[in-house]
Amino acid sequence: MANDLYRIVYCSRNLIDEHSTSTTHDAELESILNASRVNNRSVDVTGALLFNREYFAQVLEGPRTPVETTFERIQRDRRHGEVTVVENGFAGARDFPEWAMAHAAPASGQMEDGICATLQLALLQPSANGEDVLLLMKDLVIQD
Ligand SMILES: Cc1cc2nc3c(=O)[nH]c(=O)nc-3n(C[C@H](O)[C@H](O)[C@H](O)COP(=O)(O)O)c2cc1C
């Protein structure tokens, strides 16, 4: 199929602290990124993951079947909740072609509050804020 590039963007609430001690919080995030990079590379899925203590936001892009299968697995993960799709559908080009899973991190000096506000709004009104979340992630991506 000529255009089989599919994209899902979702936001969720970070529940890692409810299932582990804060000392293992960073280790959990590291293990999520590592599993993502290994698994996603093997099925041609790329994307980016943004997180802080309260929220996650993730972009998954690639052929539709592996994107959906990966997202179904992620949805069942108890390390987050209120998983809310803010954008999904076919796309013209990948936004994160270089990364099996980029870590989208705030540049120094960038207001953490602004990021929280965007993600909070996206959870409340997913259909109106999908584009903002995607733009935020593209803005923040750094190679980790
Ligand atoms: C916020 C979040 C994002 C995740 N993103 C991915 C991902 O992009 N790819 C992936 O394979 N697993 C991802 N995971 C982990 C999966 O839920 C699951 O634990 C993992 O795929 C299992 O991999 P394994 O069978 O190789 O251990 C994510 C988990 C969370 C909580």
C-alpha cells in the first residue's frame, strides 16, 4: 500500500509512583525507553516519548498494523492510566524518522508548567489539542 504510514498520538497520566518507590521511578522510565527502542526498531515504528512526574505523551508512527499492536500493548501497561488518544490517522511523512523512540525533554529554562498545562488540556479535550501536543513534542525532541 502506497500510504501505509499511520500515526497515533496519545497522552496519559504517569502512575509509576503508585506502583514503585520513587527511587525506582527513573529506572522504570529507562526500562520503558529501552524496551521501546528494541521493540519498535524491529517493527519499523518510530516516535517520541515525553514524560514528567505527572504525564506521558507519545507519538507512534509507522505501518498501521505494528503501530496499533504496539499501542494496544502500551494501553494495557499499568505504569500509566487515562490513556487518551489525541490524534490518529494516516500521515504523509514521519515526524521522528531517526528515532525508534526519542526522548522529548524540555530544554533548560523551558517552563515545565507550560508542558503540564498542554498535556492536562489534551487529556480533558483530546480532539481539540492533538496538534498542540504533536507540535510540543517536535519542539522538544532531543537525541537521548
Ligand atoms: C508510557 C509508556 C510508553 C511505552 N512505549 C512503548 C513503546 O513505544 N514500545 C514498546 O514496545 N513498549 C512501550 N512501552 C512498554 C510496554 O507497555 C511493554 O511493557 C513492553 O512493550 C513489553 O516489552 P517486552 O515484552 O519486550 O518486555 C511503554 C510503556 C509505557 C508506560
